[in-house]
Amino acid sequence: MEGHQFRSKNEIVLELTDKNEMWSLLAEQALEDLSKFQMNGSWWTFHSIVALDIHTVGYKPLGGGTFVKLPKFLSRKEALVNMKLRNETKTKEDNQCFEWCIARALKPVERDSGRISKILRKQAESLNFTGIQFPESLKAIDEFERLNPKIAVSVLGYENSIYPLRISKFKRENNATLLLENKHFCLVKSLSRLCSSQSSKGACKKEYCLRCLNHFPSKKALEQHEEYCDNYDAVKLTLPEKGVVEAFKNHKHLMRVPTVVYADFESFTRPIDTCNPDPEKKFHNKISKA
């Protein structure tokens, strides 16, 4: 009989990471998942650990850098603010696209929203970037949210379609949504326009869930959905190519159902005791010859 598999979340291991502490946390998580699995009526009991696999891969953190021109597919939507310095010479400020995007999210304007003005620089000075290096990495956003308790930052990615990269755990006074395109941060000013073409052909404005990018007709419907969706990790939806047939193969992950009941109301028909019909209790069709 096949056993059940438990998987832990991916963890980033750096030179300064305490390996023993990380191992203890992963072990506690596995035991907690095992306990929940047995308590939820799985009908399984723990016998032994058959195998323990550790998978590693080189860590290359994503981060934002200097100004890049957006692809036509994104720019023509008019859903993004692409911040750009006036001067053509590369400077240290070119790598601060994350800072300019957050400052613009706090102080939006209708015209020339991508221009880094004196007012925008003053707004950026109010942000706390202590200890954060530019270009900003996705991991560093955790520290930025800690240093700026009134701001929550979520990041989307783009690779043939829009998908969630980092969804903030918080809902705060100021919530900014960014798009990381070719290692460059842009500010999302209209999530409806940005995602509309990949989810619906309708032209009306919709409310989108950042975690799963499903759309809803109203904010109330979105809030009802988020109560359920916020309990799960953000995922990137990948559909098979046209003509490709997908089939379930991991039969070892199937769980045996303890009881199966098939009910058919026709089975309640009372049997006929005799072959001769009783006109007072039974109905039959009389066929007469012309």
C-alpha cells in the first residue's frame, strides 16, 4: 500500500542562515501536517518515515533595476506607470524604480505620472529604506513593509500572461501593486485593464483578486471570495497548449473511499405479486384493434 507524501514550503538558505533552526522548523511543520492529516478523517495512522528527500537549486533572487521599455502588449493597455528619469546618463537613481513606484502610489497624478518630479522626490524621502540596497529584491520587500507599517506591497510578473509573484500578507492604509517586467518595477494603476484580455472579452471594469487573478463584478463579491482565497498561497495558472491532452497519472496519491452508496429512486418500485393485473391497484394500457 502506498504511503502519503508531505511537502514543506520552499526556504531560502543563505550563508548567514541558521541551518539547525531551519531544520527544526521544517520538522515541526511536517509533524503538524501529519497530525492534521490524521485528525481530518483520513483513516490513516502513522507507522514510520520511509524516505526523506531534500531538493536544492541555485538561488537567483528577482529584483528591480534600471528603466526598460515595456512591450507593446503592456504599454498599449495604459494600465501601468513606468517611472523614468529625465537625464539619459545612468546614475544610482536608475536602480531605484521600486522607490519611485511606491512614492507615486502614495501621490498619484493624472498627467506625466511617469516623471520623477521634485514633489515625487520629497514624497520618496518620507519612506524608510534603512538597510535596503537597490536594486530592490522581492525578499527585501518584507523588510520594507516592516519599516513602513502603513504600506503593503504586492508584485505581479509577466511571461505571456500576468501572474502573481509576491502577494502581501497585509491590508493597510496604503496598498501598492507593482509589476516586475525584465527586472524593472512598474506601478499598476488599473488592474482591471491589465488583466482583462486574459480573463474575459467584456469591456466593463472588473474587480480582481491578486492572489488568483479571478475577476468579480463588484467589490462585495470580491471581498466574499477573498475570505476563502486568502487562506491559500498565490499560484501561477499554467494551461496546456492547444491540442495537448492532460491525464491524471499519480494514482499512488489516490485515497480509498471507505463507503460508496448508489441510490436510484426506481429501486423503490414495489414488486408485483401476481402476473394478472388488478385494475383497482395497477395501471395498464389497453390496446384495441381497429
